[in-house]
Amino acid sequence: MSAQELATTAAAMVATGKGVLAIDESMGTIQKRFDTIGLENTEPNRRAYRDLLIANNGDQQYISGMILFDETIRQSSLAGVPFAQLLTAKGIMPGIKVDGGAKDLAGRPGEQVTEGLDGLRERLAGYKALGAKFAKWRAVITIGHGIPTSGCVDANAHALARYAALCQAAGIVPMVEPEVLMDADNTIDRCGEVTAHTLRTLFQALVAQNVVLEHTILKINMVVSGKLCPVQAGMAEIAEKTVSCLKRTVPAAIPGIVFLSGGQSGLDATRNLNAMNVGTVLPWPLSFSYGRALQADALAAWGGKPAQVARGQQVLLHRERCNSLAARGHYSAAVENELPA
Ligand code: 5MM
């Protein structure tokens, strides 16, 4: 892929009113999701669920790309069409999770580093042949007593930069995702400090590895209160502190920023995204790349029952539409209520 094609792909990922659906749950994570509906984690059940998510008519109005898991990019839909081919035919770009997961960081108790660089050049070539246009690598930064350390943030930024450089060399747009977890009892301001430090370190590392910022998409957490913090910031504060943090740390050369939901409800993730996009002029589009916030209601509506597939797809399409509107600052409670009972 030429530099122009990488630029075109990156721009298309964050085209006006479009975002990315993350459906790249690894085996352990999809197990947790299926546990919520009492469904066995088997290959046919994973395929049926991914079919519900991917073969949903009309979603191309709201969704620019989907991040797939290794198993999914090799599977076919229930109608027998390879998932990557089905997405491409609909005008949705197939993406692929290429990290090997977050592992305990030696010498740094309570912290993790994402592994998976060994053999990545060859794996990227394979995924490109399967139709992948972009990739994703997620690093996990934990807030706690005395953490994160610079050792952890540096190690993850270095791995993200090495990954991003390999992606661009392979003609694949890298989505770089450092996720500051929202599970602890920290304040929103502590989340803001850690997110800013993580982003500054990440962009230094990307530049050091000659990563072309114009061909890179940032996926990041919103600046929020930790779930266990007794004082929970509201939507206006989240929007203001997230946008301020990004303005201070993310170069204008980045084509777009998408958010992960990180454990926020579907409704909160939509409202917070909308609040950031109302009346703001920013150097980059702010959109979504949610996993749980897009999928949770659809998964519950489906419940693993073939008779409920259409309802699950209707619920998913509704959340996708709401977030598409939020990415333009056009979401409202009236739109939220348009989902038929
Ligand atoms: C869909 O979940 C992704 C895969 O997670 P694991 O590798 O842990 O199985 C995950 O990376 C996801 O893309 C991001 O965390 C965003 O998802 P949420 O649910 O936070 O919006």
C-alpha cells in the first residue's frame, strides 16, 4: 500500500459520523461475555455471534471498520462468505487485533506490558493477504499506589511504536491503543495526569521509531473518575478534561482519535462522546471504537437464541446510530428513545 493509500484508509476510519466497532475479544474475554448470557464458549457459538455483529444490514452508514480477532478473520459467515470479504463488500474495512495480550511486567509488581512483537512482520503480511486494512495493539496502564511507573509506561510505548512501524511497513494502518484503566479509586484528575503522561511518552516513542503520524489512528480512554472513586465526575467535566488532555498531548498530524468505552455503560459512552463534539473545533475528529458499549445491549437481546438474532441486530444498529450522531455532536435523548420496544 502506498503512502496515499495509508492516508486514505486512516481518513476513512474517522470519516464524518463514522466509528469503529471492536469485536476482537480474545478467548478469555469472549468467555466472560458469553458467561453473562449463559452461553457455552464454542467455535460455532462464537461464529454465530460474530455473524450477528458483522452481517447487520445498514451498519455501513455508521461504521467505518471492525476490529476482528485472529479466529474471526479466518471464519466465514453463516451464509458462507469469509467475514473479511463480507465487510469489504459492505464498504466496511476489516481490521485485526495483532497484540499477544497484556502480560505481567517483570520487576514491576501490579503492572503489565503487551507482548507480541516476535514474528509480527510475517503475521501482518498474512493478515494483509486476508484483507486487513488496519490493525490494533492495546497496552494496559493501571493506576494504583505508586503506579504506573515510568518503566511500565516506557515499555508499553516502545512496544506500541515498534508495532506501529511494522504495520506501516506492511501497508496496514496502525491503531495505537494505550488504555488507562478506570477500575480503581482514583480521581478524574489523577486519570488526566496518567493519561497525559502516557500520551506524551507514546508520541515520543512513535517519533523515535519513525512512525508516520499522518497514517496512525489513536484509540484512547476518556478522562474519567475511577469506578471506585467516591466522587464521580459528570458528563461536562469528563468532556472538558478529556478534550483538554488531548489538546495538550496529541499532535495535530494525527488523522483522528477514537475512544474505547473501558467499562462505561452504552448510554454514558454515547453521551460523553456527544458532549465532546458539541460546539468544539478540534485538530482531529473525535469518534468511537467501542467494544462493550456497542455490544452489551445487543448481546443481552440476542441471549444466544437464534430467534432473537434480528432483535440483537436492531439493538446494535441503534447504538451504532446513536454513536454516529454523537461523533457529530448531534445525539439527543429523543434519538435514544427511537429504538422500537
Ligand atoms: C473487544 O475487546 C477488545 C479485546 O480485548 P482482549 O484482548 O482483552 O480480549 C479490547 O481491546 C477492546 O477493543 C478495547 O478495550 C475497547 O473495548 P471497550 O469494551 O473498552 O470499549
